[in-house]
Amino acid sequence: MKLTKEKFKLVSETERLVIRPLQKADYDNWLNEFENRYPSQFRHDKGKIDMSECTLEWFHNLVDKQQELALTDTAYVFGVFRKEDGTHLGMVDFSTIERDDFQWGRIGYSIHNQYWRKGYGNEAVKEALNIAFNYLKFHRIEAHINLDNSASINLAESVGMKYECTRKGFIFEFGEWTDNLIYFKNSIE
């Protein structure tokens, strides 16, 4: 699937959230929430991140790159914003694995740790899956999760994703090839 629009502008709302691609005007809000992150809470939480290289120009290039990825059906990156005040809460993204007879993608999600335990992740991922199936026309979405990432496992399960298998030596991180749990959901469930 290739989008023919000049810009990818899909916007979706839930009771508390707005889920949409980043815009160049989001820079201050986006940067502020990254800078206000708490220190790392566990191994898979990056916590505070050095944002010194993330200048306005860098961010504008990021937004342009994310637009290009969406327009070529490579990846779709959505900012998650609180509806009441526009605060940037995190991100949800989809990568296209295969189209044709599969319509298969991967989901990634991250909520800034200062907003954890408020249900934002669950609400954002549920709506993102709705976007994936109804607008992006994926049939199957997978989450690739580290074996010890219980927060991500719980989130995947809470939105109706099902455990399928463990892929051995699936991703190179932490200096080694690590196993991942594969959770999935498809459009006919």
C-alpha cells in the first residue's frame, strides 16, 4: 500500500487522547516531556535521555523523515497527546513487515515514565491497533517483547494480543542476540 497524499495526517481520538503524526510545531512540547522523564525505572526504561543533540532543526528533520516513512508504507509513527492540554505522553509506531498476501506489521509503544500507571498506554495501544486494522489495512500486528519486560507483556495482553511463540536470538541488543516473546493480534478477531 502506497499513500498518494502529500502528507500523512491521520488523527484519531479517544476519551483522553489524541493520536497523530508529530508536527514541526510539537517541538517544545515533545522536548519538554523527554527532559522531564524520571530516571530509569527498570532495564527496558531509558529514563532520562540526553536531548542536547535534539535541536529544532534536528526535530524538523525527524518529522520530515517520519512523513517519508509513512508515505512509502515503511513505518507509521504517532505521537500520543493528552486531549485536555496537548501534553506529549509518548509514541506508538508501526513498521510494515510484509504487505501483499500478508498485510503484516509490527507495533512499538512507549509512554514517558512520568505518565505511567494512569492507563494511557492501554488507551493509546488499543486505539493504535484500531488505526492499524481500519485505516492502515494491516491484517496481523505483532509485538516483539523482551522476556523480562513484564510491563510490555501486561500491556500487550490487556489490549487483547495473544502470545504466539518465543523467537530465539531474535534481536541484537545489550551487546548480544536476545530472545523475544511474540504477541499478535489480527483483524478478524
